Amino acid sequence: MTRQEYNITAYTENQVGLLNRLAIIFSRRKINIESLNTSPSEIEGIHRFNIVVHESEEVVRKIARQMEKQVEVLKVYFNPNEEVIWQEMALYKVPTDIIAERALVERLLREHGARVVLIRKDYTVFETTGHREETDKLLAVLHPYGLIEFVRSARIAIIKTSQGFHHKLREFERQQPGEEVSENQFLDRRDKVFSM
Amino acid sequence: MFPNPQLQSAPASPEALAAPQVSGAVVLLQGLVAEGVDTVFGYPGGAIIPIYDALYDFQEQLNHVLVRHEQGGIHAAQGYARASGRVGVVFATSGPGATNLVTGLADAQIDSTPLVCITGQVFAHLLGTDAFQETDILNITTPVTKWNHQITDARDIPAALAKAFYIARSGRPGPVLLDITKNAQLQLFEHAGHEPCTHIRSYRPRPMVRPEYVQRAAELINQAQRPLVLWGQGVLLGQAEAEFREFIEKSGIPAAWTILGAGALPTGHPLNVGMLGMHGNYGPNVLTNECDVLVAIGMRFDDRVTGRLDKYARQAQVIHLDIDPTEIDKNVVATVPVWGDCKETLPLLTQLVAARQHPEWRQRFRDHDAEEVAAVIQDELFPTQDELTMGEVIHQLNELTQGEAIIVTDVGQHQMVACRYARLNHPRLSITSGGLGTMGFALPAAIGAKYGAPHRTVVAVIGDGGIQMTIQELGTIMQTGIEVKILLLNNQFLGMVRQWQELFHERRYSCVEIASPDYVTVASGYGIAARRVEHRPDLQPALRQLLDHPGSFLLEVRVTRENNIFPMVPQGCGVGEIRLR
């Protein structure tokens, strides 16, 4: 099966130790996590993990199911890049004297949609947000100007077709208040994580 | 209540001081009692002393079994859980006490055994300081627990304990570990009483059954000419033995079992066609590759069952009944997944399947069985050689127990022999370490099994390797007076490894000759009656003595040194390539 980038989105309770519990699902299978981000979600009190791996669909599906099996995980989705809107942010620190000398820098920054976060006498920090290729391109451009530091954030992604999880969670709670029964509508979608 | 200066780590408000207060330790024990716990297996230590102090006042409600090693404690709790169907409970202290639980947790995790383990932990303010007997047990046990949680504030104990029991026993059961810092055990607070947990929003252990999938499964079964049922421990865990039997008897489908499923259908039942897997019976292995519909019930297609996957049941349509969605399509892709508790799905399926007999198809199993009897079983159970075989010991044992005893086995050749030949008339009579293959499991697990099923005779069948791994639990037997019948099959080898070295490594016997102590003397040192036999005429009287002796008894049987277990599906081969010799 062909390997490609998959974006795994997990909705979880906010619990100490859960990050490790999820991370070992990958490490146990010797799968490298390319990017991992945790953040709040659209629902108060529920966390959202965005994890990127380069793997085959079958592997990702099994991992996603294992993740969802964890007690404190509510729901897991996985999508290839074309099914999500995604962004990464990058910061670039360059020497101010060199930057100031060259007028073309202004133009380069405009072309790359970058902005200046901080200007000091000794260095300047730029920021840009976009896909991997875009942040990489600016990195290549700034290299000749004595780049001091570079950092790129984890990926955050939103699923294009998603109706959001809020509605789904409310539906769970409405259908089965206090009951330990789950729906299984996704049994029809065997290619997905079907347990919720 | 606890005049301990370190209590001041959790100052109480003035209002709270006026109300009646109890310690976290007491609340924990009250919670255990409320959850129906009657027996705890454990070993005290510094970081769990407050709980043991509270236990002093709970001796009426909670029977604490002092083991000789925490690994023995957790295996005993596993034996208790497997024999009784209830949650096994373990106490251990921090650091080495907690790390000694890891093997048992891994065993319970892979064999889906419900456990709640309580470990003491250093004071919360010492966490992360490399304090004496501090270890990061939460991170150590994360891969081998269904859920684990650390408590640093006593007020969290009631909810966490209720959650622990709910998680351990619901859905696909498993082990849970609660790590409680010493300050939380000591901390006084106002306790409102134990409330059981029945719902966790992120955890949905009981899938709603989709009838259309049951319908599709029934259609496949009704069209089948050569259907085969494979059942696993799910039938036992779901307490669906009666439902399973009705399904089998109506559909007339021959049914084979994984070693953890043993006993869900009595071994003597006409539709029980035997054991699956590497050392399972000939018929069910060979015919797995000839059936047209394979109905897997509460089993997970372990590699020891399937052999090489690309040569496994490729011709068959697969129906997979399981409560755990991660098992569906994990190893074998299901044509029809029936996701749910088999206690619910089996009766629905029984309603829809046609009553059939499959006489010709079942004859195939009998034919294969006759072949296996001629090639393997006859010589194993009724040997003509001088030396005793493991098979004849189990056969003679059957004659005496009549399939009514609990058989606890360790890991290795004797385990395969015991599982193949033990007669089981009821569910929960076979207790073994299946998924993890933990040597040293049987002796402590048998102790626990006797506590879990006191009305049953419990026979621990153990090899000379395994018994030396946890032999110190003879001390637990000595101190408690619990009645365990120890049947030690001594071939003076680590027999299963020796067999592989013989068959696949040109008889280069590397580190498999194992010396034994004089077990009769060792047992008598523990005040346990014992006997050794090596000649056929002594075997039956000795087995009778083992069973009839009031109290525990150790019977060592010297058996053939270099006997091999057959049939065998060699590693890397398909089930169809099973060898009879």
C-alpha cells in the first residue's frame, strides 16, 4: 500500500498521561510522528490532537482505532492532506544589519506573506504561516542572509467535510443519557474508524 | 486517626474539621467493599502502610492474602478473576513493589483479565525527586493497562476507584492501576459514600447491535456447506456460554476453541471438535483451510492460532463477532463484522440460522481425529514405553476429576498437553497464561483460583522450569492453608525450547537442561505433603493421593525427558501444513 501523509484528529478528555498513552501506540509499531499538536477544541473541556504521520492507509486506520479505544479518547478521524485545510507556522531569526542593508528583503517578505514580529539592533524575527513548501521556501531564501535560528510549529488541520464534533457529542449525550451504549453507524464505513 | 505530622500537607478548612472525617485509605477500603470485593492479594511496604493500617479494621470484610512476591500477588488475582468472573484486586507498594506487577499486568492485558491494582506512591511533594522507592509506575504501566491513574488528593479516591472497577469489568475487560500517593492515603476528608460508576462519556463499552449485520451473518451461515466456528475467551468473558451452546446446537456447526476459550462448551460435547493453533488438534487446523464460512466468536486471530496469515482460511468467508472494534479486520479481514457483546448477538443469530446437522462435514473432523489418535494421541495417553508421558498423567487425572476440577497451567510443553487433554465439563475450569505465555503463572494463579472458586478442586499443572520461577508462593500456601493440588511434570528440561532446538536447531541444546531441587523436601520445608513418582503402577494411586489428601499436596511426576508435542504447526507455516510427527 502506498504511503502518504495522513492527518489524525483526536478529540480527548484533558488528562495527564494521555499524551504518553497515545504516543506509545505509534512508537510500539515503530512509526514516527512527523508532527503533533495539542490544543483546545470547539468544545469546552475537550482537547484536540493533530498528529501527522507518513504511512499507508491500513496502518493509519488501525492506529486510529487503537487510539479511539483508549478510555479517555472520544473520537478519532484520519484524513489525507487533500481532505483537510492545514497550516504550519515558522519563525526566522536573522541579523538585522544584513537585513537592513539589503532592500530586497522587504520584497521577499511580501512575496512570502511573512511579517516582522520583532526588530532589534542585533536581530530581526520574521514569521510566516502556510504549507510546508511555503515555509521551506522562505527558509531557503533567508539562508544566505545569515539565518541565526529557525523553528516550525506542529501542523494544525481542520477537516473540510466535518460538521464539527460538538453536534456529534451532543447527539451521543442526548440519545444515551447516562447509558453505556454507543451507536455504530460507522460500521458501514469499514475504511474509517467505526466505533463511534 | 493517624497522628502523622506529614498529614499537614493537606490542611482542612475549619468547616470540614467540624464534620466527621475519614482518611483516603479508609475510603479506599470502603469503596472496595462497596464494589463487592472480598479478597485482596498483596504485599505491604512503606508507601502503602496507611492502607494496610486501615486494613487492620477491615479484616471482617476483606480477606487479605499475603503473597511472597508481588508478581505472585497479581497472578493470584488473575487466577481469582478467571475462576470467579469477578474483578481481582492487588495491593503493592511503590517502587519495586509496583514494578513487580508489570508482568502480571501485561499478562492480564493480553488475556483481557479484569484487575484493579492499587499501588502506594511516595508523597506528592516528592514526585519526580528520585525519592526512596519512587518509580514512575504510571508511565511504566501505560502500555500494559486498560487504564491507569494517579491520585494525589484523597477527595479523588471515591470517583477514581469507581471508575477503575467500571473500566476493568466492562466491555473487553482488562487491568487497571491506581497509584495513590501516601499523603492522599493519609489525608482526612468528609466522605459522602461510594457511588458506582456507570458512565464515562469518552468510553462506550457496549456497542449497540446492528441487526442487519446479524442478518447478513445468518444468510452466510445458512448458505454454507462447510461452516466452522472458532470460539475464544469472549464467550466466557461475556458469560454467554448458554447462548453459545444454543447457537452451536441449533446450527449444527462444528466448533473449535482457542486455549483461552476452553470449556465454554464441554470438551465432551459432540460438536466440540477440539483445540486450535500451533499444538491444537489436527482436524480443526486442517479444515480451517477447507471450510467455506468461518464464524469467529470472541477470539482475536492470534498468530499462534492462525500460523501464516497469507495461508490462513483464504477460501473462507469470515464472520467475526467481537466486542472490541480494534479486533475486527486487525489480522483477518471479516466478510461480515458483527460488532457487539456476544451475549446479545448470539441469541439474535440463533434465531435466524436454520437448524442443521452437517453430517458429512462433521465426519471429516472425526476422520481427522482418528488419524490424530493413531499418530499421536494413542501413544501419548496409553504409552507402551517404560517412561511416563505427560499425556497419560493428564488422562489419569481426568479419570479421577471427571472434568469437574479447575486446571491451572503454566507455560510450555505441559501446558499444551494439559490444554489438549484435560476434560472440562464447565466454563472457567481452564486457567492458563495464553497471550503472554508467562512462566511462573500457575502456582500463584492456582492459589487465586481456589479463593475465587472455593468449592472446586484446583489442580496446578506445572513444569520444572515454571515452578522454579514462583516457587516462593509455597509460602503463601503454607501460611494461608489454602488447598492447591500441585501436579509437577518434571522432564528435567525447559521442554518447549528443547523441542524447538531439536526440531529447528539441529539438536543444539543450548541452556535448556535445568536442575531441580528435591521438590519433596522443599515442599515439606513449607509443611506441604509431597510425593514423587516415576513408575506407571504408582501413578494412579499417587494422583488419588494428590486429590484425596486433606489440604495442599505436591506430586512430582518424572516424565520422559525428550518428548515432543505434536501435532505442530511450525512457525512460519500455514495451518494446513500441520505436522503429526
